[in-house]
Amino acid sequence: MQVNISILAEIPEDLHESLKSFLESHPAWDQDRAFSAALSLFLLQNGDSDRRTSRIYLDTLFNYAT
């Protein structure tokens, strides 16, 4: 069973504008999916070798239902 946790984060306005533009042109994506993909990729690239992180990244990237 997957449990989701909400987080509140401040991001630069320019990044927010880029995210809005991306989401407007990619209707299959939403803000939560984009943040999940970005955070899991960051963790994978910076030494997190946990298979759960890899699974979350792939599931998010390819929009698999969990």
C-alpha cells in the first residue's frame, strides 16, 4: 500500500512559471507527478540506491497506477 505525504515547498518564481508552462502543454502530468519524478530522480542521481526510490521514479515517469 502506498502512502502519500503532503509537503509545502517554496520555489523560485521562474521555476514555477516553467512548471506551469510544462503542465499546460502536457495534460497527462500534474504538479504532484512532476515533483515526485523530480525528487526521486534527484535522490537516485545523488546516491540513493534504494529500489523503492527507483520504483517510484519509474512508476511516476511512465504513469503506472500503484
